[in-house]
Amino acid sequence: MTRLEIPRPSISSIPICVTIAGSDSGGGAGIQADLKTFSALGCYGASIVTAITAQNTKAVTAVHDIPADVVTAQIEAVFSDLSVYTVKIGMLSVPETINAVAAGLAGFAQPIVLDPVMVAKSGDRLLSMEAISTLREKLLPRATLLTPNLPEAACLLECDVAQDVDEAVEQGRALLALGAGAVLMKGGHSEASECVDLLIRDGLPPFRLTAPRIATRNTHGTGCTLSSAIAAGLAKGLSLEDAFTAAHAYLQGAIRAAGQLNVGSGNGPVHHFHAMWNLGVEP
């Protein structure tokens, strides 16, 4: 399938963001987290479902990949009717799906945020090893922004996980060399008391945002939420740096308020609507 370039919609219309990702039946990550984030940040969300997971806060117990022709049909249906401002890409677990998404987005000229989802918060692998090279070849060069955590960056580069900020910057620049427009190295998987996120761009020094590590089990969907929040910021016309800054602040608030939800007995979700819902409970 070949896509024609889509003109940018009128500024008077609500920004439309599309998530291309897997479904989390527990509601904390995947397309569910993406759509909640878009809504919380004032954007209209549409979705292309690439996989269905049987998942809760404790584990992923089953994954069913949507056939590639159905993924293609969803893309054709959405993009032939909606004026899409930004695309966020999440879980693509098999090469056939990755190829279908790459073909479906050919000619799409608006920002693409690629979150290379490979492993669930529970530790369950969501991306097959044979799909990694396809993702690296077909979609990484199309990304306006690539948002790997430290293990995902190491997996894409086939190297050891970065142990400090200098190594993270080095790996971010290596991912730039593979074709990404910019790389956000997420530091949430480090063991330091402070989380350091690094925005790496060609020809510019790293842009660094830090946050104290919050003692909570409710961190399910943090990566999906951050990348979707950045996509929402870009859809509303923010620069990449400003979209990252706003998304970082939004996620920190969602993590701090996550205890209000009390969802599940494992890694609970963040509170996407923390600025809107008054649950009458202190974090």
C-alpha cells in the first residue's frame, strides 16, 4: 500500500493523534494508555491495533498478533478519513506487522514517535528476536523521535546496557547514526536514586531532564505514556524539546498520583487523569 502525503490540518481543528500498538487488557499500557494520555492532554486519539494481549498488572499470559492485512486495513480506514497530526508506534511483535506499518506510513510527513516496546514491566518479552532487525531497518529511520529505555537501546544496538550517563549518550548517538531523527534515552531502568532522561539530537548537546526516583510499584505503562505525551505535545505544535519537557512533567505527576487508583496487585498503572479526577485520596 502506498500513502499520499497528508496535508497538515487546520489549526482550528482538535489535534488528532494515532497510536499503532498492542492492546493491554489490563488497561495500563499499550493503546489503552496511549488513548488515555491523548485525551488527558487535549488531543483526539485513534488507534491501529497490532496485537491483543491477555495481560494484567502481574503478567502477560497470551499474545495474539493481528494479521498484517487487518493492520493494513485499519491504517487505510483511519488515514483515509482522519487528518492525523502525529503517530505514536508501540508494540510491533513480528516482522509482518512491522512491514505493514512501514508500508502504510509511506508518504506520511507528520511526526512519528517510535517507542520500541520489547519487554513488559512484568519481564515478559513482547517482541520476537527476528523482528528486531526489521524494526531497525524499516521503521527506525522513519522516526522523528525514538524512545528506548536502556535495555531496549542495548537490544537495538546488540551491546551491553549503558551503566552511566556517558554510555547512554554514546548509545543514543549510535542510534542516531542508524537513522532516527532524535533519540530519547529513558533512564528509568537505571538503579540510581535519580532518573535521568536524555534527548539526543545531531549537532546539539544532550538535553537532560532529571527526577527523583519515586518509591512505588505503580509504574505500569510509563514508557507508553511518556511517548504518547510527547506525540500529543508535537500534535499541539510544541517543539521537540518543549514536548519532551511537558510530557516529562505530566508523567511525573501521573506516577506520584498512581497510588490513588489502587488497581491490581502487581505493577499498577500510572494515573493518566491525575489533573482531572478528584478521588479524595492523597497520593
